[in-house]
Amino acid sequence: MNRFMKKQWLGTMALIMAVSVFASACSSSDSSETSTSGSGSLAEALEGKYKGKVVTMFGPFADADEVKFNDSIKAFEEKSGIDIKYEGSKEFEATISVRVDGGNAPDIADFPQPGLLGGFVAKGKVVDVSKVIPLDTLKSKYNQSWIDMATMDGTDGKIVAGVWNRANVKGIVWYPKKAWEEAGYKIPATWDELKALSDQIVKDGDAPFCIGIESGGATGWAATDWMEQIMLRTTSAENYDKWVKGEIPFTDPIVKNALTKMSEIWMTEGYVYGGQKSIVTTSFGDSPKPMFENPPKCYMHNQGNFITSFFPAGLQAGVDYDFFNLPAIDSQYGLPVEVGGDIYAMFNDRPEVRAVMEFFTTGESIQAWVKSGGVIGPMNDVDLTWYSNDVDRKMATMLKDAPTIRFDGSDLMPGAVGAGTFWKGMADYVAGTVDADAALQQVQDGWKK
């Protein structure tokens, strides 16, 4: 199981949005809707200048996700006359390398892992988006953090390597709203309050957290998310950036401090439903389900917004469940937001490809997906009224207002580390087969590869 498969879990929700909803939005006069507009190549495309042109696109969207993606672009294709030929593959990581290195790159590729894209940027294979779409335009479309995360080292200096089109938010602590309120529990604002709440839940005879990191060959990835979120709360964003680049080793006291903080939850007797050893054997997708038993077996579960697709059927957002941001640990670092997402990179520079790339910077390109639930649009012009429930809307607002946004660290690291020793080292540590120092050294050894 490779890193791409994490992205496929985001597509397990049923397809509930028809093409007609998106298509009607393009011509709606309702102020809550937007119509596609742009300058340069996009404006020309909407005037029909590139009618009959074909733009090829390759990415990891498959099954339900591929259907949703194709539905989301259909209205633009009909209006512009451009045919966006999307090809999805569950073996995207391996296949894109073969295609690009073999001189058969698609016009546009969707990368769930910016680290993989960075390798192609370093080889000079990727078009600098800021040469295609003015930087001022990009800044009007996105929070600056998104542009920072898209800026990578090319052969002749830094370039903007792509545009962001779909986001998922991490560092979210879910809880069973009805049972939570009946128990009289309050949302913790600090790490100390989180631990005090956990002590109270244990005193009440229950487990505070449900945690599971089993995921076949990818076992351990859910633990890396916790580490990344705690790193962002215990050190600076600049240090986080150095860490994911390998400039700060896993053996550094900064990283060990984050693991120690994580252990305050994971390793404390009574804090985890089933006990510490159950964490490695419990599937990440099954792990939140005990929250919704009657009575709940646990009251909190930290996972990205995609996890709601694994909740028991029939639950209503904002009624049966809600969330709060993982609390601050050190007040000087506040509440940064960790995200995953899809960055679309451009390999071939033609006017019609430029037009499609600019289209992907618009909220309308993700509107139908946003309305279907479980997906957050990273663009500034995504209307909050598009979200189907208050939980998604609150999450989108949190992302839009975040002072600092950083991408999933393991997805930025080389595969040997981020999808290799990091996953395994965390799993071994939680299983108790190695101590903290040995686990961190084990992860660090992956950089040698």
C-alpha cells in the first residue's frame, strides 16, 4: 500500500451531487453562486477560442473520486469547448515517474504529495505557474501559505510549481455531540485542559480517546499525523519546514519533545479505548466507531475531515458529532492548521492548458465537490454557503482564517522516510518494541536512503 492510497480514502463517500447542480451554478444569478471568470487564456477559453482543443490530465482520482472530478469540470468543458481528458490510476506515484522521465508527461498532473512533485521541479520538468498566471492573481486566489507551499526549488531558482484544488483539514478532534453535552464536558482550549478533561473521562469510567493506526502496508501513517500536528504546536513553522526537509533530524530534542507530548495521550493508562497495544491492531477507519455506541466507549478521535465517511451511517453533522481544533500546547505557536490536498502541476505550456490551470484556481472548479460534503476548497472565492452542513462550514472558516498552514509532513518527505521509516518507527514505538530514542533513530535512518 503506497502513500497515494491515503488519498483514495477521501473518496469513499457516495456520490450525491449531480452535474446539473454545478452546471446551473454557472448561469445562476443567486448571489451565493459564482460564475467562472478570468483573464488571459481563461477569458479566451470562455469565449470559445480553444473549442475542440484537448488537455490531458493524469492523477490518483479513481472510482467515486474520478466520477466527482469529471462531474466538477463538465460545465466548464461545455462552456469552453475544451476536452479535459482525465486518466486516473491507483498506481499514480509509480506511473507518473515513468511517463515524465520517458517524455510522455500529461499536460497536467494531480499530486497528492508535494514531495513527489518537488523531484520533477528539481529536474526542470515543471512549468512555473507564476509565468502562466500572474503572481498577484494567485495571491488574490489563495491564502499566502498555499502559495508558499507550492513554491519549490527548480533548476534556475524557486518556482510556483502548481495550483491547489482540493484540501482536507487535519488536527481535528471529533466528538459525539449528544453524549458529550449530556456528560457536561467542555471544549478544551489548551493541552493541559485536554489532559484534565481526559482525566475526568477516565474518572467517569470511560476512555477519552479512540485511536487506531492499522492500515495494511501503510500502518503507522495516522501516528505521523499526530506527530506533525504536535510539532506545529511545540516549535516554529520555520523549524517544521526544516524538519520535513531533513535539516532538523528526528533525533533532535525538538522532535523528541513532540513525541513526548504525544505519549502523554497515547501512553497514559486508561486514555485510549482498548489500551495502548490495541492502537497498532485497530484499523484507522474502524477506530472512531466506538464513539457512537450507546453509551460511548470513547469521547474523542483526532483525524482529518475525511474520517466522517467512516462514521456509522445515518449520523448528522452538527447534531450527532462535531469537532474542535487540537488545542494549543505552547501559546507562542498558536493554532496552525495542518492540511493534505491536491496540487495540480503543468508539464506542457499551451494556451488551452493555461486556461485549464487558471480554471482550477477558481472556487467554481470545486463547487460541486464541496456541495457533496467532506471536501474543503482552498480558494478564497469558495462560498461558505456551498457547504452542506455547519461542521464543514466551520472547518472551511478555520482553514481560511488560519494564521499558518502547513502541509502533511510525511507527504513532503522522501518516500523512504515519509512513507517508510516514519510510518514503521511510529508503529514500532506504539507497539512497545522500541523505546522513543530507538524509534526516532530508526526514522532518521531512512534519510540515508
